[in-house]
Amino acid sequence: MSWRPLSLLLALTLLSSPLAAQQALQRDPDAPIEIEADNLEVRRDQQIAIFTGNVDAVQGGMTLRTDELRVSYREGDSGGADVGGAISKLEAVGSVVVLTSRERATGRRGVYDVDAGRIRLEGGVQLFREDNVLTGQTLVMDLNTGVSTLDAERGGRVKGIFRPEGD
């Protein structure tokens, strides 16, 4: 299965048109993913691969940068871990940054549940597109329905700064 979490950014499309949002979520979903990190640990018995230290994951025109990326795999037909097989979940922890040529999203933790088709970015979430900024605590994107929500901390509020195009 392809890895669409790099599409995470695309809640930034809340800052643009619904058509742009739809196109953003469809960016390079079948492109290969290249992951580079300082270290890799594979735990076959737990069906996970853990990339740590300056992790960069690139798919098409999107880049995910984080301190740690945990990749969970589905159990193989042989009953054992099929490392390198179908990905079921990705968890990015620590200084999560998702970049495209026009957008940037940041948070402290990100989870992409492939089976549910849902991306969650949490912890001081900031979404940037040009001079526009959205801030909140938790961003949830449902890739099946195209619905995204940005929530504030309890008792807090979501904030948006939208600058008109100008000189």
C-alpha cells in the first residue's frame, strides 16, 4: 500500500479551494518512499522498523522530517513479520515537519493509520502556506471523506491569520 502521510500537509488546503484540497490529497500516492536516518532498528517480532536521528522521508514532492519514525508492517502470509511488506501505520515523533514546495506543517507527533485512512498531527500544530497560518492542538484528516478538522487545546481556540494577496 502506498504511503500518503506525506499528504499530511494538505490540511493547509483549508487555506485554499476545495478543489485544491482534493488535488493535494492525491499527490503522488503511488510514488516510492525514500527514508534516510542516522539509525535503523528492525524488530521483526513486533513487526516494526524504527528510523531515528535526522529522519527524512521523501515521496514525490513531499518531505517528512522528524526525530523518530516508527513504521508498522502487517503480518505476512507465513505468519511472521513481513518487514518491507504492506505498511499499516506510521508514527512520527519529535519535531515533526511536513514540507511541499508551497506548504509546511509542524507538530510534535504524527500518526498515519493506513487501514483507517486517517492522519493525525498533534502538539502545537502550525500550518503555513505563504503568509497564512493556522494554529491548533490537533489536526485530523480523513483521507476517505476529505474532511479535516483542527482543534484547540481544552479551553483554547483555533487561530487563523490570513493575509490578503498584495504587492
